[in-house]
Amino acid sequence: MKIALYVIAFIILAISPFFGEITLNLKDVLDPTNSANMVFWDLRVSRVLLAFFVGGILSLGGLIFQIIFKNELITPYTLGIASGTTLFTAVAIVFFPMLNITISSIFGSIVTILILYFISKRINKNSVAVSTNSILLIGISLSYFYGSALMLVFYMSNLQENYSIIRFTLGSLDTVGFTNGLIIMVVSAIFYFVVYFNKEKIKLLLICNDTAFLKGLNVNKISLLLLIVVSLSVGISISFVGPIGFIGLVIPHVIKLIYKQSADKLFFPVFFFGGIFLVFSDLISRNLNTDSTLPIGVVTAFIGAPFFVYLLIRRNKKVQN
């Protein structure tokens, strides 16, 4: 089954650049004088590259958050990091148009994760670990606060700024050329390296934070390091494509069900299939019969929201048993 999944994944990667509002054929693509060649490389392949690495970052980020907080419902999206990034980006669009939105996105994600971390530690002074319940509730509260603040910024903006904010919040993989994709590829490589380099420490976190502490691991230090690295990577990704939800929730759980292995052995499958999932979602959004390309965030939310409800129901059943 695993081999079949990889075969299907590579087929999706191979065919995705050929389909969209205009279907391309191989003959035209291979002709340098044909406009299809430019569309294929500068618009389609670059888009697939961007989608793959953004999806990988979001899915692996979700897995790392679930490991740190021992809660299968926690992801950068559900903790309000995406909302914080969106708010700070909207503020930059309206009040600081000369500021690069990548800077504002990173700042928003870092501010949010630091708020979450230090408030939860303040609540749980006597605990080595950060309380998962408290941080989830704080994250939900922050999401509502950021949502309200975003609406305030929205009503203070003009029509053009309104469109920019709306388009950003819905998520978009529109890109021309390989610059954005290559930047995200470098970010994802650094992110994956940091996670893999700390693999043994993460393995201890999987057992129990108290056990990891007794074995000499500085739980607070490694947790904060991973949180910051994930937040930076997610913040940079969001600055290019907007907040795309539920990938970090859906993919780690699906991979766990398929592989049935410890989470520390699933870093690559989660990253890889997270990228494939976003490429496939983008393929769907580009080929639906709509007047314009459907925002990618709509597609992932349509798939992810029911899955989130399923996880809630399953979790409640476990608690009752």
C-alpha cells in the first residue's frame, strides 16, 4: 500500500503542471517557441514547487506541535498562529504598505507563539511541561481576538486594500517564476534539518516530558526551539501563500493510520505527503468549473473541517472509555 501511495503521489506531481484553465500537451511544452512552454515552466511547474514545499512545512509543523503539546488537535492553525500572521500582514497592507509582508508575517507568528508559550507557563508554574488544555484554550481565544482585530483593520481600509486582505486570507498559490518556490524550498530544508537533527530529543518528548526531564533533557529549551522554528517556517510560508488551514491536522493523522509507527519515524512521510496533498488540492481548485481559480484555502478547509469534527468525536469516545 505504501509503495502504491508513492506511485500515485509521483503521478500527481507529474500531471499537475499540465492541467488548469488551459490544458497543455507535451508536444507544445517541449517547443521553446510555443507560449505553452512559458506557461508550463514559469506558471505551472513553479506553482507545483511552491505548493509541495508549503504543504510539507505545514504538515510537518502540525506533527511537531502535536508531539510537543501531546494533543492531536493542536496545529499552528488551531493555535491561532495563522490568524496572528494574517492580522499582522493585514496591518502591514493597510498602515505600512512599504513594509515587506514576509517581515510582518514572521513577526505575527513569533509574537503569537511567544504569547502562547509564556502565558501557559505562567498558568502552570509547577509543571515541567506546557499544559495542552490551557494552551489550546489560549490559542482559540487569540484566534477570536485576532479575527475581531482583522475585521477592524478591514473596515479601516480602502477598496483595493480590502481586496488584497480578502485574497490573502483565502490563500493563493499564484506565482510567476521560481523565486518564491526556491525560497520556500530553502526554508523547508532548514526546517527539516533542525527537526531531524533533534530527532532523539523529540523521541524523548514522545514518551513523557517528565521522563525526558529526568533523562537530562532541557524540555523547555527544546520545546521553545522547535516552536520558534516551526513558527518561523509557517510564518514565511503564509507570507507567500496566505493562511492555508487543516493540512497540519489531516496529514499527520492519516500518515499515522497508514504507517502505524512512532511519530519520530514519520518526519519524511508527513512532509512528503503534506506536499502532495497541497499539490492535489491546488490541482482540484484549478480545474473546477468556476469563473476564476478557487482559493486553495477553500479546498483544504472543505476537506479538513469534517476531519477535524471526526477527530473531536473520536477523542471524546476515548475519554469516555
